[in-house]
Amino acid sequence: MKTKHLITIVLGGFLLLGSSFLIINQGAWSMLPPGLIGASLVYLGIKRNRTASLIFGHFTIAAGCFYVTWGVYLLPVSQPTFTGIVTRPLFWGLFSIFGGICANYHAFCKCLKEKT
């Protein structure tokens, strides 16, 4: 297994485990979509498919736009603590938008072009 794909699997697993921990311990159900994104990253790290990366990137950008809008709506009730920031949809919306852009660029990366 190449190092690049191992990094994708590790990052996806970290996101999946972190969101699961916050859902179980704090009841932060807004962490469910990042957990699904983490599970998708683990799948993409194992599968290494260009079409799957493009679909994942576009879906993540669209979901990120939704979360940014939701997060802006929740700004008046936000708390300036680490947990208050990380469990809010605005943070994960921006994270998702930039991650989707990264996934779209990665679909045209040399490592995936050589495989297809």
C-alpha cells in the first residue's frame, strides 16, 4: 500500500473516531456528517477510484455550503470554547468545502491517472 493512500485512510479513521467520540460523549449530532465523510475517506483510501473521488468531492462541497449556511444561522448562540467551535456546523462546513476542492484536484493527480 502506498503512503499517500495510507494517509487518506488514517485521516478518515481519525475523523470517524473523533466524530463518534463527540456524538457518544456529548450528544453532538452535528458531528454525524463529518463521521460519514471520514468513513468515505477510508473507502476512498482503499478503493483508489477517480470517479469516486470526483463524486465525493462534489458532494462534500455541496454539503459544506449547506453547513456554512446553517453555521452562520447559529452564530449568535455559539460558545467560544474549543468544543463549541469544533462541534458547530460552520467549522465543518468550511472544512468540507476545502476538503471537497482537495478531493476534486486529487482526482486528476498523477497517482490516480497512472492507475486508470
